[in-house]
Amino acid sequence: MRTYDLTPFYRSTVGFDRFFNLLDQVTSDGSPGYPPYNIERTGENAYRISVAVSGFSQGELSIVAKENTLTIKGEKTANENGKDTSEVLYRGIAARAFERAFQLADFVQVKNASLENGLLHVDLVREIPEAKKPRSIPINSGAKAPQVVDASVAA
């Protein structure tokens, strides 16, 4: 894969650091594949992230939204207080700890999270404030409108 040096852009731009950091993340090959996830659009301004977390209980998962980053963590408790006394001959079901981070766009907020059938669903909504929404600006002509003087009032 090609690597790009963005250093010249850092020198000549101000306020685009986050954009260049995102570009660096996209071009890196170090992204882990565990656990698998889907990102769906469920409405015009609604999204859903579904993460396959089979084998994890609700207490072993945590979701943190900080600034524009959503972090989902899973930490498996070891041996669950000695309940498991059997010897595992082959471990094909991954039960390792994970941390998956998602970069959220501006004004995207987490609304709900649910765990069902081994899938963790995180619902997101983009709520743009009124001040940031586009508004229509009326166009006035440059010439003043002629004033009508009522003769009956002047007399």
C-alpha cells in the first residue's frame, strides 16, 4: 500500500489536524479485525453500529463516548470464580479482550445501546443545532422603493 507524507500540509494549514489524523488512520493497515462489526444507516440522520460480541455478558462490556470518539471495550473475566473446571482441548471461540474505537462526525450522539443474541447494537443520531442548519436569506433590491405620499394626509 502507498504511504503518503502529509507533513507539508501540517506546515501550511491551521485547524485541520483532526482531518489529517483521520487520513493517517485510514491508510494504516494495523486495524484489528476482531470483533467484526456493521455500520448501518437506519434513517436520514440515524445510524446503528452492530458489534458481534458473542460470549460477553453485559457486565463485561463498556461503551464510552468522549468528544468525537466512541469506544467499545470488552474484557472477559478469567474463569468466572472457578465455575469452569473442565479442560479446553480446542479453543475456536475467541474470548479475548478487545477495544474498538469509532470516529464520530460532528453533532453525532449516542442515543441507545442494547445487547441481544450476541450482538451489541449502538444507536446514533445526528442532531444539528438550529444555528448550524442552513437558512434562506431574502434578497433585497439595491434601489429604494418609491414612497407614496397620500395627498389627503398632507392637506
